[in-house]
Amino acid sequence: MDIKQYMTEVGEKARAASHALACADTGAKNAALMHIADAMMAAQTVLIAENARDLEQGRQNGLDAAFLDRLELTAERIAGMAEGLREIVALPDPVGEITDLSYRPTGIQVGKMRVPLGVIGIIYESRPNVTADAAALCLKSGNAAILRGGSEARHSNQAIATVIHAGLEKAGLPRDAVQVVTTTDRAAVGELITMPQYVDVIVPRGGKGLIARISADAKVPVIKHLDGVCHVFIDAEADLDKAVAIAFNAKCHRYGVCNAMETLLVDEPVAAEVLPRLATEYAKENVELRGCPRTRDILAGIHAASDEDWDEEYLAPVLSIRVVDGLDEAIAHIHRHSSEHTEAIVTENYTRARRFLAEVDSASVMVNASTRFADGFEYGLGAEIGISTDKIHVRGPVGLEGLTSQKYIVLGDGHIRS
Amino acid sequence: MDIKQYMTEVGEKARAASHALACADTGAKNAALMHIADAMMAAQTVLIAENARDLEQGRQNGLDAAFLDRLELTAERIAGMAEGLREIVALPDPVGEITDLSYRPTGIQVGKMRVPLGVIGIIYESRPNVTADAAALCLKSGNAAILRGGSEARHSNQAIATVIHAGLEKAGLPRDAVQVVTTTDRAAVGELITMPQYVDVIVPRGGKGLIARISADAKVPVIKHLDGVCHVFIDAEADLDKAVAIAFNAKCHRYGVCNAMETLLVDEPVAAEVLPRLATEYAKENVELRGCPRTRDILAGIHAASDEDWDEEYLAPVLSIRVVDGLDEAIAHIHRHSSEHTEAIVTENYTRARRFLAEVDSASVMVNASTRFADGFEYGLGAEIGISTDKIHVRGPVGLEGLTSQKYIVLGDGHIRS
């Protein structure tokens, strides 16, 4: 197979479909989503059988249990995918919204209309449910999608693609609106991320290695999520009950997630009081603490934090702790070490809360709330295709609106420029 | 000089300054702009003397008259730069604006705060006034700027930089908020566009060749403006007086600009009536017409348009004309040949106007108005740093808001995630 030629054809078909999809009305897009959900439930047996082929291959290839678990489609997970599709039906359609339409001194009216980006390339790893989720978000936002999942899930993904195509056709939408790349050749990814004439944006979903590699090589804009090195700062005027609750929740609610706290900063005046209380809570969950020298003066016996600890995304029951002298030192630490994902301050002090919100440059900045809230569902986006740690285009959780752009519209009555 | 080391230092200083600038209040930024304007008027003699060195060098190097004209600083142009700075003072500060702040079911409040992008790299050619304009737009939007002008203007640009630094310091802002690269080594551009750790976005201003080269090599997002192949479609139900006025204005108001019409599409039923009227007008301005066969049946004696004509940005008194069968064919032509800059329909038909607005995928889409209106000042942005033909981040004329992003803010009262 000539990969370049194959991907060019995929790109051409996606571009053509994107024009039809951009003009599809909300009803047609919602009908397609409902048909896909129905077809998915009806195809349960086929999906499980195809998935079994991937699982068998995976076992032969020695994939570990966690990988196989992510790969597996059960009746419950298939029902979950179908339910996810129906939830996207309920979200408002962002396309076509006109805002800021107002008259200019020349008499023309100028406004903005929200439009799809065009063609979105999604590159992901082993979870087959991403095929359905990503297709649905692209479809609802009027974008054609080119999906490239991990080769380990190829039979599952093709089976899901068949279901999606059936739903699209039943709703009268072009089947090329969602294409699942059939080749498992890695060169296909190389093509996908270097054809700006056919692809408007790439959304990689997966491990840091995958995302870094794609970002380095892409000639197409990438909406990317790199590290989540999130901080909580307990200010001298924090309510310490809130501080303990938030710092515990931010670390222990879930470990392997990007919005978990990885470093705790504590203002010196309250360190001696709050750190022992927190250490007691963390000990119950067997969280390993690594402290700066002043932290270790208070919490005797914990590990020393190395220079590397301050930049580490543990994704594990490990926490680095530093005692700082006030807000300025906390913000300086965050500017130096944060991945600009999510940071929180715990304080009752109005001025410092206001300063933290203004001065900390991260995708989500919080006062008296757990970093775990940094999430598309918690923010009311309804669904998220990912979280952006970039500043360009979209920042933080990315929902349907993040998959759109705005064009200017101008309404005149024969107006010419003088 | 070690270019890599030099640019790294420039980048580090810019990043440090960007944190201070992001928190600078509007008053300080406006004071700096006023001080720079005053310093610019006071330094008129120095600026003209330094500019004379560039002009002399340019003459020795055989630069053509048009180039030397763009390079020249006169008393009037210096006053114009100062006036431009004062106009930016009058624009609202986009930074810190909080929108969409609302309660979520969990009790947290979630909203968005507008924030600077951080560090903006501007790469431009010979016009020294860009140094002042770009610095002012970056400053007002809270961004640190790294400016890299053409080597032909190096003495002029350094003199302007001195003026800018004096103004920044007088207002108590870091002088590194605006840095003008001192080396004329081309390798500096290569470094600037490949240091994402220090530079958040690149805005190239100049010829197509420069922009294409930068986009191809950049590892930093680029807000770019490529071709302006703009179309006007005269629909069968157009008011032909408006059609003639708009098609004439779109072509003849100025030739060398990106928002000039390059191709006219005319619906068949009105072609025989409107084309001769337009030809008479264009003849007065010596506009060369190049037509499709059906156009040439009506306008005998004009040149035949070649396949290449439909993709050509003439930037000259040349126009290609095609007769089409209705809106669908017009939109198909636009999708195939447009650079997605600006397109206009002339029609009195409500449904076709509505369809054109929805279906044409360009940065500006107009009804009954000249494409020449696609401009930051005409749209009320106050000033523009460029026009984006991309869809990601910002589309169309780019003003202060295009140089910003939004972060999420979350306000709680000890809220944790359950």
C-alpha cells in the first residue's frame, strides 16, 4: 500500500465531507448521533467478537493487564459509548451562532459567526471508546474527522467505524464525515500530521511521549495536553479546615490524572500547624511525602525532595511539599515549575486571592477549590475532547466550542469603501 | 557572536518581562505608550539621522525606489507613528476581562479571564514604523515583544528601540518588555521561531515568501496571512447598480492590498447586462480583464483566463471573470480557488444571502459590501497587527484581542470533588 497516496485520498474525502458537514443542520447531526447510538447497541455481539480478536492478539503479543483492560469492550462499556453519544445530542450546537453584530460608522454591520474548524485528525492509543467519543464531538461541531487509533485496537475500531457509517448514512450525512484509518503503518501518522491542505488541527490523545513526538513533527496545529504539574498554595490566611480538605482531595481523589496536585506549597506562618494535620491524612492513604528542608524540620522522617521533584508529574501517591515565604515566592515557584495546567490558592484574604487569579498563568486558576475540578464536565462543557495546556486557540478543557472558529460576517446595502 | 546563545538570552529576558507585563495595570501601559509617543517626537532629529544611514546603505546596495520609500522616515511619518501610539492608548485593555462566570451544580463558580499570550515574536521587512506599531499592540495587550526587522532598517529600528525603552522605563515597566534583535544574522530568525519555551506565537509581516518560509520551519504557532484571492459573486437577483459599485470598488479602490477582489463571478442570467457596464468602468482605470469562454462571448476582445488565473493574487489592475450557473457553482468555485480571506455576494435574495454567509468558509464573508472593508479599522478593532487566513486561534483582522487567550478561573469556598 502506498501510504502517502492512501492518506491523500483520506484527506481529500475528509475535506469534501467537511463542506457538507459544515452546512448540516443540527437536526441532521443529532439524528446521526442517535442512529449511531442505536446501531452500536444493535451491533453489540459483533463489536465484542471483533474486540476479542484484538484482545487475543494482544495477549499473544504480551500486552500487560492494564493495557488489555483499556482495550476491552464489554456490554457495559458499549452501552456507555451509546449513552455518551446521546449525551452529545443534548448539547447545544455551537455552529452558526452569530455574536457581536453591530453597526460601524460606515453603515456596514460587522459580526462574528461560529464555524467548524474543518477537518480534525485524532491520534490515540488503545482505548476503542475514543473512536466513538471523538467522532461524536467532531460530528456535533460540524467537523469531518480522521481517526487513527492504536494498531492493537484495529478490529474494534473498524467495527465501530462500520456502526458510525451506518448511522451517518441513515441521517443523510456523508460517510466520509468520519474516517477510521485502516492501515496500521506508522507512516500514516506522519502523513496525517503534515497535510495542512486537508487537516486543520490535530488532537493527540495518549501518553506524553506520543504527544511530544507529534508536536515536534506536525506541520498542522496541534491542540495538546502535556504535563499536569499542578500546585496548591496554602496561604497564611487560609481557613485550615478548607486547606486540609482541598490539599487532601487534590492529591488523593485520584492519582493517575492530570489535574491531581503534585506539589503543595505552604506559607511559613501556618506550616507548623497545617503540615502535621495533612501528614496524618496522607499517611492513611500511604502517600509518600518529599519535603524541602523547612518541611522536614516540621515533618521529621519524610524524604528530602530533590531538584527534580519540583518538575515531576508523579501520577502516583507521591507529593512534594515546599514551605515558602508568602505569595510572591509561591507564584515564583509556580512560574518556574508549573506545567500551566491548574493551580489553586487556599486563602480567606481578598487581595491575595485576587492577585493569585490575575498573576498565575495557568489554564485553570482556582481559589478555595480542589484542582480536581479542572475538567470539561465539571466546567459545564458537557463533554471534552481533551485538555489544552497551550495558550493558542483554546486553553484548559476543550469542548465543542474548542473545535470551532469564528469568521467575520459583514452585512451591507451596496456599501463601498471611500 | 553566538546566535543561539544571544537569542536564548533574548528569550529568557522576554519571558521574565512577560510576567511583569501581564500584571501591569492599564494605567501603566497607557503611560508607557504616551511616554514613547512623546519621546518619539522629541527624537525626531536622531531618528531621521539614523534612518539616513539605512537609506544611504540601501542606495549603495542598489535597493529600488519602492523599497527605499518604504524604508524612509520623514517628520510626517514619525508624527504618524506617535499618533498611532496615542490611538492605542484610547483602545480598551482586553486583559483581565472576566466573562461567563456562573455557578455549577457543585457550587463552584467557573468563568474565563482574558490573559496575554506571553511573548510574541514579530518578524517583518523594511518598514521601520512596524517597530513602533507592533511594540505598542503587544504592550497594550500585556505581551512582551521580540521584534526582528529587516536588516536594511537596522539603524532606524535600533533608534526606535531606544525611544521605546525610554518610554517603558519612565512608566516603570521593564525595558525587556520590547526587545529589538540587534544582530542582522538570518540565523536569529531560525532561533526565534524554534524556541517555544520563550516565544508563544510568531506574527510574520511581509511578503508571501517570508511567511511561507517561516510557517514551514516554525516550532512555535504562527498567526499568518498568506494569499488574498478574494471573490465577488453577482447573483441573478443582485441590484445591478450595487453590483457595479461594489465590483468596481473591490477591484479599483486599491490594487496592491490583500482584500482587493481578484476574481469576479457572475450569475449567467445577469451576465449579459452587468458585464458590459462593468467593462466600461474598468476600462476607465485600464484594468485588464481575463475571462472564461462565456465571459468572452459577452465581452469580445478580452484575454482568455488560463487555469492559473483562478488562483492568482494579482495585486494589480488585472481581474479574472467567470460566468457561473447559480450559487452552488459560485460556492464550488470559491471553495476550490479562494485563499479563504474575503468573499462577497451581491444579491437581494434573502435565502441566497443567508446560504452564502453560512456556506462560504472564509475569514470574512459579506453581503452587498465591498471586500475592501475587510480591515481591522473598518471592523472596529482600532488597530490591527495583521490579518489571519488561518482558522486556529484567530481569523481575519487581528487586533488586541487576537494577541490574548483566556484562562479558566474557579471560585470556591473549600469545595472538593466527590
